[in-house]
Amino acid sequence: MGQVFSGEQIFKGQIPEPGAHAHAGKYILERFDDEGGSSLSIDGAMVYGSTALGTASLRSDVDLFIAYHPDDARETLQNIRTILADAEQTYRVPIESHALDTTSLRNPLRHSIDPLFAEQLLDIADDLRMREWVVGHPLGALRYFEMTERRVRGVAVQYTGAKAKQFARAILAYRDTVDLTTLQRALELPSAIGRKVIPATIAFGETPYDSADKKAMIRLTQQRLGKLFEAASWDWLGSENPVSEFVALERLDREYSAVLDSAVNGLTSGSQYEKWLSNNYLPALQAARAVSYDFSELVKRSWMVDPDSGEYVYTDDDAPFDDEYDELPPDDVY
């Protein structure tokens, strides 16, 4: 997850300096390397995403994956928390950490890492050019499981459904105070949701793409949304035009980046900046809820319809979930 800044942070200069994300990532990994085997019981950790790729922007966070041992979890997680807090305070960048115990990593039903994300992490860990962003062997257990097509769909439906509920709760809880974290979750959705949905709807197109290319990911996700809606628009209870909701949300994300840049450079006042946040908070949440709900319903319908003929092809043998998917926590939305 990236970051939406408060007006106070901007106008007090409490924003990241150039290069801060890379410095923070290296600081964390060096601490892990120095303390591993003593106060930290971990298989390893890695920094990925825009920080590792060298494309971090002002709004970026530092994406971190950690594999820890469950037997020493209490002490290890406390020490990890301290290291992450030190990094955030020193470099003024948010750390988005995904910490999973090594036992869970061996069982795809106990986490929500989709195959595309797992493949991306494994590629980074195996790339010699990325070795500076990896400590230990954080992904060893990921090499021992394979997500079935049915489970890929289950992860996508779970993710999108949980997002829809999350944004609905935020809409109801709004009392004229903007929750910056929730707003960022909404604005990042157009680029994030495709990483779950596209692998789950492979029958509608198997176009090669780079999940690290945000613009390309958004473009492909919008195209996939249009195809899904065209094929499964019968008895539809979602948005009147799902693509328009997606486009509106992506436009708000671009608008915020422009407003932020203007504020940082002194071209937008604090009151103007805060007004933009207030005026666009609910529209962003409404669009994000709609996009999440629409994708959840469309992925559910996607295996019932032949994308070429538009005819039902669903049978009981094609049921979207294994029974064990009932055990997945509904709001686990990594």
C-alpha cells in the first residue's frame, strides 16, 4: 500500500526525501541480517515492489515479505515491529509488511498469496540482480505448493468480496474526518485488483504482462472488466456500468498525485489540499466499493459462461470453491 498524506505532513515537511525508500529497505534488511539467529527467528526477508525496482515515488511504501518461525513468534514479531518502527520514523516512509509463519507458507489455504504474487516474489528472489533485497531464504516453502485453478478463483472472489465489505463499512463510518489509509486503499485499487482477478479469469485472455508496470496493469484490468461484464451481464445487480466506475476511480488516483505534487511544490495551499481530500473521499470509497463488488460478482460468473458464445457452461464439477475454502478468514485481504 502507498500513502496519502495529511496537509500537516506536507506543509511541515514530514514527507520522504529522495532515495528514502531504498535507504529504509536496506536498513531493515541489514538489521534482520545482523540480528537473525539471535533476537529474530526467521527464515528470511525480502524487499520487493517499487523500492526494489527503483521506481518508488513520493506516495510509495516499502513492500516487505518476512517468513518467521512460529515457535518463537512472540519475541520475533515484537523485535520485527521495533525494527520497522525505527525505519518508518527515521526515513518517514510507510512499511507494508507481510509476515507469515513458515508453517502457513506450506499450506495455500492458510494464506492468500495468489500464484502471480508468489511467482513475482520467487522471480525477485532468484534474480541475481536483486540479491541486495533478499536476506536468507524467505520463500523456500512457496516452492512446494501449487495453486489449482479453482483455488485461484477462490482467492480472487475472497479478496474482492472482502474489499467491497471494507469500503462499505468505511462509507457508513464516515463522520467528516478523512481516513487517509482507507483513501489510499481505495485509490490504489485499480492497479492492485488486477493481480488477483486476471489469473482467475484466464479464459478471457492470456496476454503476457508485467505486474510491476502499473499503467499496463490498469489498462489490462480495465479491458478484462469490460470483457467479463459483456459476457456475464445477465440478471446483473451490480453497477450500471462497471467500467465507468473503474475509470472514475483511476482518474481520482491520478488527480490526487497531481494535487500532491502541486502542494509539495507550493502551488496548492493547505486549505485547497484538504478540501480536495474532503470532497473526494466519499466518491473514492463509493467507486472502490462498486469496483470491488462488481469484480467479485463477475469472477463468480466467469466460469459459468463461455467467453466466446456467452452460453452457460457451468456444471457441479466446476464449482468455484473447494469445501475447505470455507475456513478462509473473510477479511484476509493481503
